[in-house]
Amino acid sequence: MASNLTQYAQIPFAGYVVQGSNGEYPYLENEEKLQIFKFAKDFIKESNKPLIAGSGCESTKATVKLTEAMAACGADAVMVVTPAYFKISMNDAAMISHYTAVADSSPVPVILYSVPANTGIDLSIDAIQILAKHPNIIGLKDSGGDVTRIGSIVQKTRGQDFKVLSGSASFLLPSYLAGSVGGVCALANVLGDVTRRFGVAGMKAALDLLEDPIDHPCSVSVQRLVK
């Protein structure tokens, strides 16, 4: 992680996200999540760049608790993924209730996170429009890939202090054209073709190759793959 952050410091990123999908947050214990966040926070402290922490859990109570803990560790904002296990019950009313409770108690701003490929749930535009009015909900990371939907969200929340972020480099440019203001993308870690085809494992293998590409036996094959 230190090696990766050292490389990222050479790139003009606007900020960082810890505990996103490529951070494998569903498989970590809360203490591990906090340890990783604290490490990153300390490592980038001289950069003065914002650090966003993933704090979404399946229950509202657990999400509130982790959100408060991340804020206490110095998170500038939290990114809260949609709860998804009981999909049939995750309607607009449930989502609005969940995110409102989290935002009401959070000491830092909240970013909604919709990633239907992983959760099977796409946070509805109607729910987003209502949640965008909350003074402590500042935006949405949308990883669904529907640029028309992103444009619609931008239009319907235009009167609020609410911004939309693209969740993947594969639709980052059209998302900008539709009104999004940035992206939280796997491509920022390494080359996009690797993460799209091989997932988290491919992204991490590519990061290892970047540390020592010359001596690694697979480096030539990977370089050909990503060209």
C-alpha cells in the first residue's frame, strides 16, 4: 500500500478513496478497515488532498457506527454503498430511510454509492432526487454505466449542492459530457483493460508488475495485453 501511495503521489489526483470495491471492503473486519484508513491518512497527510472512506454496511446501525469511526479517524467524507442482501425489501422508502439516518448522524459529508453489478441494486433516480436535498448528502458515485441515467440525475439534482461521480473509466468521458464532475475509477490504480477483464485479482497483479516490471516473468505478456 505504501508503494502504491508513493506512485499515486506522482499523479495529479484530486483525492483518494479507501475501502471502495477494489479495496475488497466486504471481506474486511471493521478494525482492519480502520487500520487501512489510518495508514493511508497518515501517509498522505502532507498532500492536503481529501481522503474519502467507504463506510457502507448491511444494517443502518452498523453503517452509522462505522461512519462515525471513519470520521473520527479523519475522513473528509464517507462513501456509503447500498445495502443489498434483502433485495426484495430494498425499495425507495428503505433506501431513503437508511441514507437519511446515516447522513443525520454523520460528522462528515455522505456520498451515495450505487454499484449494481456487485449489489444487484440500482439506487433509483427518484430516491436520489429526494436524498440530494439532505444538507449532508453531497453526491453520488454511480457505477451502473448508464450515461443517460447519469445525465438525468444531474438534471434532476441541479438545484441542490449535489455532484455526480462516474464509477468507471469506461464511461468517464461521456459522464463528463452528461454533467458529472469527476470519477472514482479502477483505472486510477492501474490500466483499465486489466481491471475490466480480470477484476480485483488482475488489478492487484498488475500493480505488483508495476513495482518491478523488468524482472517479472509475466511482464511482457501483460504489457501486450494492455496495449
